[in-house]
Amino acid sequence: HNDEGEAVVFSVPSFACQRRITLDNHNTIITGALSLLAENAELSEEDGRGVAFRRAAAVLKALPEPVTCMTQLRGLPCLGEHSLRVIKDILENGESNEVESMKQSERYKALKVLTGVFGVGAKTADRWIREGIHTLHQLRDSGHALNRAQQAGVEHYDDLNQPVSMAEADAVGEIVEKAVVSVLPGAQITLTGGFRRGKPSGHDVDFLITHPEEGREEGLMSKVVSWLESQGFLLYHKTSRNSYLESANGPARPASNMDRFERCFSIFKLAKKYHELGKDAGPEETKPAGHKPWRAVRVDLVVSPISQFAFALLGWTGSKLFERELRRWAGQEKAMSLSSHALFDNKQKRYLTATSEEEIFGHLGLEFIPPSERNA
Ligand code: CTP
Ligand code: MN
Ligand code: MN
Ligand code: MN
């Protein structure tokens, strides 16, 4: 509030990649509600609506203090009629009826349970729900054939739906580091994703691997995976070429050497630390069923040649909305195409190279935003 006791009117730039959004969120009730609406839209394959709610949430996340009345929001970008209605409800009643009834709906609950299985997306979940499958029990009884990923997803359901802590991310990092230097001395690993942005927990752990000499990284992924497998660290893994550029929201122009980008979606078998084991783990006690000395953790590995490292690092640090907004900024404001591989200038008809994230922000005419402020 200002000296006259009037509520402050906020000002926020249009693109999320122009804002500094830390984890210090002063409007968690509103952003939580908008994020749930976004999630529900995405689970219903209404991606346009999903992005609209994500953008609205990212505006509220950027505010320096809690919103107290609607007039403060005048002139803010990305707040559509629907989002404003939800915010008004929360300011007046402490919660949104729409969001509360959505959370209670059978469809939302079933979508959450089924897409909580690793390897199950919105399409598959929707098909199962239309067959009357709403729970894991019903899924098991249905006799549906599950693919390898989904089998692992069901088997490790509880572990994979428990957030990964920073300590666990560090433990995974030590294992990946050991694997990488064993198969290629001099190779480097970097923590990316939510943990690089300073999040205290995540749904997985993300790593980017490279080697300072261009080309030396070729064939690295399969060696790393073989090493991890031989040491018994992998419960599941699927290595694939990066098809990110071909996805619907990717830039039009692919990088020349994109086919060298490899990634691996995996599930690690991570030993629990002594203090996490509890009394059941003592040698003189009989261990009850269900108490195991390890837990399953989702891990994503990506290998990038050093020439693309800065782009890969920027692209895999997130948040997903921040990345989407960077690409939208590049296209709409700069006539450039940004991907996790490269930046193409459509006017100059050439690629702009970069060896650091700072350089990429510079090419894009944006102020540098550090990872801890990319939590859009
Ligand atoms: N990413 C990507 N292509 C994919 C999946 C992810 O480029 N097919 C990038 C996204 O841009 C994202 C980053 O990898 O920013 C990390 O994705 P993810 O692990 O899903 O999200 P986090 O931000 O790490 O959040 P969480 O803590 O839930 O893992
Ligand atoms: Mn603050
Ligand atoms: Mn992640
Ligand atoms: Mn990930």
C-alpha cells in the first residue's frame, strides 16, 4: 500500500522470460488454483487453455506482494476473463468453487492416478477412463497389456510419486559422475532442470553431459548406460534420439547436427542412507515386507556436443513455461528460432553461436535471468 493507503497497482512485462521469478511466491493460493486448472486442461489435451492458465499463474508469481483487490491487476498481461474470475473468487471467498469441484471430480482424480504411472500420458489415461478404469487396482484387473515403461511405472508407483529430495539428487549425481568419468575421462556433467533452478525437490533429476572436445561425446550415452546397468543402478532405461525439435511447439528450423543429441529416460535404484532406513532395517530384526533398502528415482540424461552445450543447458534448465516464452520471444520479437540445439536468425539467414547462456540472452536482446529466477 502507498502513503494514501491505496493498494499498489502492479506492473509486469509481457513475456515470462523478461521477468525474474524466484521460488518466493507471495500468491500461492491463486497460483496453485491456476496451475491446477492448467494441469487439468493439459490432462484433457487442451494445450491452448493449459498455456493460458500457466501464463496467468506466471504473472501472479512475479508480483512482489500478495494481491488484495482486483483493481491492483489492472493492465497486467496474460490475465484472461477465466483467470480473472478465478482470482476474484479466491479474493472474495478464499477459494475457487470451480477449482474445488474439479479436484473432487471422479475424472480429475482418475486422470491424476493413471497419469501418475510413468509411461502413461493423457491420451492413454483418457481411453482407460472411458472404459471405466479409474484406479490402479482396476487397471491391474482389466488385463490391459502394459508396455515396458508402464510396467515399471506400476511396479515403482509409490516411489516415483514421492518427491525427490536435494540430497537424493546429489547422490544420483555422484553415481552419474562416476559412470561418466569411468567411460570417458574428461567428460563433464551438469545438473539441470528444477534442481538447477534451486527447487528443494523435484519429480526427477536431470543431467546434461558433454566433453570439452567436440565429437568426443559421440557414443557416450550407450557406454554410460552400460556402465550403470553393469553396476546394478538401473531399474529401467530407454535411450532415444532427441525428437524435441519435431514436437508441435518446437522451432521450424532444426539445427544441422541435431541427430547427434541423445537422451535417456531412466529409473535409478538408489540406496537409502542409513538414517532413512528406520528401525526395520537393523540386522537382528526381521524386515517386514515392503521395507526395502533402496528406492526408485526418475533420472533424465542428455548428451550434447560442446558446440551446442549452452543451448542445451538453457533448454534443459526450464521451467517449461520459461522455455516456451523464450521461444515465443525469439520468434515474435526477434524473428529468430531458438531450440535446445541452436539459435537461427531468420533475417540474417544464419545461426548465431554461443558458448554461454549469457551470450544467448544477449543475442535475444534480453537481460540475463539466472536459473534461480526462471521459476515461471
Ligand atoms: N525438456 C525438454 N524436452 C522434454 C522434456 C523436458 O526439453 N521432452 C526440458 C524442459 O524444457 C524442462 C527441463 O527439460 O525445462 C526439465 O524438465 P522436467 O524434468 O520435466 O521439469 P523440471 O523443471 O525439472 O521439474 P521437476 O522438478 O518436476 O522435474
Ligand atoms: Mn519477496
Ligand atoms: Mn526435472
Ligand atoms: Mn526431466
